[in-house]
Amino acid sequence: MLTPLRSIHVMAAVITDARGRILLARRTEGRDLAGRWEFPGGKQEPGERPEDALVRELREELGIEARVGDHVISVPQQYPDKRLCLEVRHLTGWQGTPRGHEGQALAWVAPDKLMRYDMPPADRPVVAALLQPDRYLVTPEPDDSAAWLMGLERALSRGVHRVQVRARHLAGDAWRLLARQAVARCREAGAEVLLNGDIDLACELQVGVHLRAAQLAECAARPLPDGLAVAASCHTATDLRQAEALGCDFAVVGSVHPTLSHPVGEPLGWPGFARLREGVSLPIYAIGGMLPEHIVQARRHGAQGIAAIRGLWPASP
């Protein structure tokens, strides 16, 4: 009989200084994943409140008295010898000067430099949660191109910053024209844009591509150069491992809840989503019946945020 993996709850903090830099600590020799950089914190003891655990750990590790603030993300992650849940909080402030009281090196890092640091798998989604959008719009099929473009403009004006342009009923010149128009509007709004499935057109327009699950299985190498986003639709642990091996920047996993577009099949639910989440370190959006009010719950289960069609596409005026 297999021995169940031990479960550990770890609290960590996003500590930001007056210049906007974020504090990282380097794991010392003799520990798992020694030499990697992580958000400071430590294990929650049995019977200890999460906030109290974080205050205690930061006092012991850094010599500061912390005031714990809002939740950032909780990342379930499976390691060979344990199942870990990393719960990350912002600090609203602290007293004292952070120093490595356990011999660990510290570094104040500009947010846009965080990705350069080698981190444990559970810490990588935290960086994405801090830097990348918490919602990913998947566009609906366009019945009328002019009305569809107006809908896209309204979505962008309401704060959508990452868009998958998806129009599978269009082909040829009609698809190319709509894609070009959508890309122009996203760029004007400062939003990142990915084209659904069309690698060649994505290369031509210098935008990202979102791989369908069938495409993902057939890809032997990352289809776009660094600097152009690659994402993938995933439904299984195998899909997610392939997306990570391919070097995808993020993935979409679902369906979490039943939807009109996918009425058949058993939805994952949040526990099922979390089980898939713990096998990879990719940023992952939850999809399937998602609305903006689900973002908090999604973050509690390790999601970057939500991906949605109807939930993020504005109703006609």
C-alpha cells in the first residue's frame, strides 16, 4: 500500500519597499531546492492561524514585525515527498529592517525582473498572479463583425487586458480581416492578444497564439519565439505536462462548472481543478461558467484568474 504524502501548509509574504521592489529570500544549503529564490515565509503549525503563522515566520526569518494584508493566491503543489499548499499574502506594513536571520541571502527585486530568478515550482504562479491579468477574455463567435468589434471595444474599456480572438466559424480572408481589426483594437488599448489556433497568422501579425488541445498534443516544439505568448487549452494532467514541457506561458483548464458551450461531460469542480493545478507550475486560468466574482475563489484554488466568453463579454447596449 502506498503511504499517503504528508500535507504542509506554508504561508509566504509579498513584501514591497518604497521603490516598489519585492523581497525574495534564497533557500539555504541542506534544504529542499537549496539555492532557489522564494517569497519569505514558512510552515503553519497545527492549530495556528494562518496570519499568526506568517507573522511568526517573518519575525524568526527576517526580524520584522509584520501586518498581514490581502490574499494574493494559494498554490497547491505536489512534490515527490509531500503535498504543499503555498498561501501568499500582501503585507500592509512592517516594523524593522529585513535581514537574513537564518543565514539566507535576500534580494530586493523590481517586479519586471522576478521571472529571472530560479524559484521552486509553487512560487512561479505567484509571480504571474502579481504581474499578469486575472481575467482572460475568449471572444464569442461573430454573427456581425461590426457589432462584434464594438463588443470587443467595450470589453477592453472595462479593463480586460488579455484577449483570445476566437472565430472558428470564419476562414480565409474573412478571418484574416477580423483578426487584424481585433489586434489593432487590442494594441490601441494596451491589451495582450492571442489568436486561437492560427500559428501562421500569429507570426505574421506578431501576436500570441492559443493552442487548441489537439494542436498541443501534436506540437514538438514551442511554435512561436520568446516574446510572443503561447497558451494552451488543457483538460487533463497529460495536457498540462505537455504545455509546460512545450514552454507555454500559461494554460486554461476546465470546465470547472457546466456551461452552455460544453453541456456534456462531468465538470471538474474546484477540487478537481486544484488536483490538476498541483502537478505543474504554469500559470493557469479556470474556465467554465466563470464570472468576475469567481476570481477570488479561483485564486484560492491556485488559478491565475478566470477565462470566460459570456462572463467577460459585455451585453449589447
